Amino acid sequence: MFSLAALGLSAPLATAQSGTQQVVALEVLPGWRSADGTHVAALKINLAPGWKTYWRAPGDAGIPPLIDWSGSENLAKIMPVWPTPLVFSQNGMTSVGYKDQLILPIVLTPNEQGQPIALSGQLQIGICKDVCVPADLGFDAALPLEQLRDTTISAALKDQPYTAQMAGVGRVSCDISLSEDGLTLSASVQMPPAGVHEYTVVETSDPDIWVAEAETQRSGDTLTIRTELIHMTQESFALDRSGLRLTVLGSDHAVDIQGCPAD
């Protein structure tokens, strides 16, 4: 199994396990082959009204998406391009994801240029309304070599958080200290407000590091973010600052900040 963040694929049309057949369906949008040899496709996840699914970093109350694409052919590399998610609050808990529908573009690099890519595997996601349940979706799709662009995929590619430069982000610094179970991270980000409400998701480049839900506070043009990091093995670990990723989700827009140097 691979996290969807390392993703790769899906199927023409598939439905979930028997208990969720009427709630979620998966479709592969075949996309187009780009001039650089990569192929741009997308996963289209349709949900029944009022249902939601999760972003690559779903929050403590969310279920991380997983995908097994080992049955695919002529596939060397996969890069998902996640659209800007929403922040959900329910019963005092917060999660990050999408409601009703998710179009997830995927940039695929084939092993053999000029040859079609076959996607085959299994997608596991969490879906929620009043309750949360797992959905297991199979896929098996052949991607054509044609170069006709899909406007639906193109729109999802544009629906991205602002880069730090686009958002006017200034100085970014992180202070890291030892905690009882791992590390405490305190980040200071100089940036204009992203809206009335701001929520920050902190990610690392190491999938074995668990990151707690971050506390986000604003004072003028400075955003202060604090969270705890714990290794899955409960052992000590080194943190790669260049692999830190802060996504500020505001009521007006989102901002993607990559890397967090020392103060």
C-alpha cells in the first residue's frame, strides 16, 4: 500500500464495497499525453450529497487515503496534484478534505515513452457524513496516447494553494525543541491574512513521523504555528527542515509554504 500522496492511478468506473455502493463511485479521467512525455490523468471521486472524503493530510479526525497501484503497467513515477481542500469542524474535531466530489489530477511518467499506460489497483479512502466508513475501490484503465486536454482536469490543476511568493509570504522560521515524546515545532510566518479564519496543516517528508493538529494564532502580519512531532517507533529522530511543509488554509485562499529554516 502507498499513501495517495505518493499516488498513482485508478479506474474507468468503480463502486465501493457493498455497504457504500450508493455513496461513492470512482472514475478515471484518461487525460492527455503531454509534449514532455508525461501523461496527465485524474481520479474522479463522486460522493452522495452531504458526504465527504479526505485530503492527503486529513487531520486527526480524518482517514488518510491509501492506494495500491502495483498492478499498473508502463508506469515509472506518479505525482498527484491536490486541489485546495476545505476545513471541516464537527463535534469539536477538525478534518481536511472535500465534499460531494474530488477531481485529483495525476501526472504519470511512463517507463517507455510513446507507449500507453495501464492503471490497475485498489484505492482505499474514508468517507463521512454522520458516520465515517472505509470505501475500497478497484480500478483497471488503459490511458490513450492522444493529446486532447480535458477541461475538467485543467480546472482542478488550477485550483491550487498560492505559493509563498504569490501570497506575499516574508520571513519564515522554525524553532524546534525536545518534548517528552518527540519534538515541539514552533513556526513564525510573516504573511498577509488568508482570510478571517486560518487553519494550518504541518507535514514532513518522513511518513513515519506523526504530526499533531497544529495551533494557529495571528498577531498583525505574523502567523504563529505550534505542533508536536512524534516518530511512529517512539524513538528519537532527526527532522529535515527542508522537508517541512506548512499549508495555511484560510477562508479566502490557501498558501503552500515549503521548508522552514531555523530562527
